[in-house]
Amino acid sequence: QQTSNNPVVRENADIVVLNATDVNGLAGTQQLRLINQYQLDVTQVADADSLQATTSVIDASGGHKANTRKLLGQIYGQHFTTTNPYALAYPDADFIVLIGSDHAHTRAQNEEEPGDRGGNMVL
């Protein structure tokens, strides 16, 4: 990662994706999307503790991963918080993405287009 010209890749942020919907497999689909399309390091996926309508991102980086934060904001919207109820479960995470129902349709679109790696954002 340190030899990459991509500033997001160079930051090597540890990202966790949590499914905050009732759509099975959504966190895994988002993990593949973030890895394949954006070369992000998604280390874990799981279910969130509760459901939510809007996707949000917990920034636990202490302000040290600005390029990754900017990219996640472009992908998921500017719904950031530093309040981290998952700190004990994911102590090494720089960002925790809670996928809300506003991105639940992404799974169906990605299943229809499994080979889309052209950088086109499918939201």
C-alpha cells in the first residue's frame, strides 16, 4: 500500500461494514464493492445492532485518514459521526460503515452486474 500513488490506498484504513437492514448479505456485497472498485481494506462484515434508514459512517480514525473519509462520503453520503458504540467490538477499525435501507437496493443491482468494475458507482 505504501508504494501506491492512490492516497486512499496509502492510508490503509481499516474498514468494517455492518448491515443495518433486513436484507441478507448486504454487508458482504458492500465489502466486495469497496475492495474491487475502490481498493479499500474492508477487514470485517457483520450485522449492526439495530436497523437504520440512512447509511452512516463512524469515523474512528482520529482525523488521520482524510482521503478515505472523503471517498466514503462520496460513496455513502456525508452522514458521519465520531460516536462509536462499536469501539469494543472493533477496536482497530478506522471507519465503521453502517449500511442503511437507503443502500439496500445496491445488492440486487450488484447481483445483476457482477462484473462491473469500471468504476461506475452503482447506488
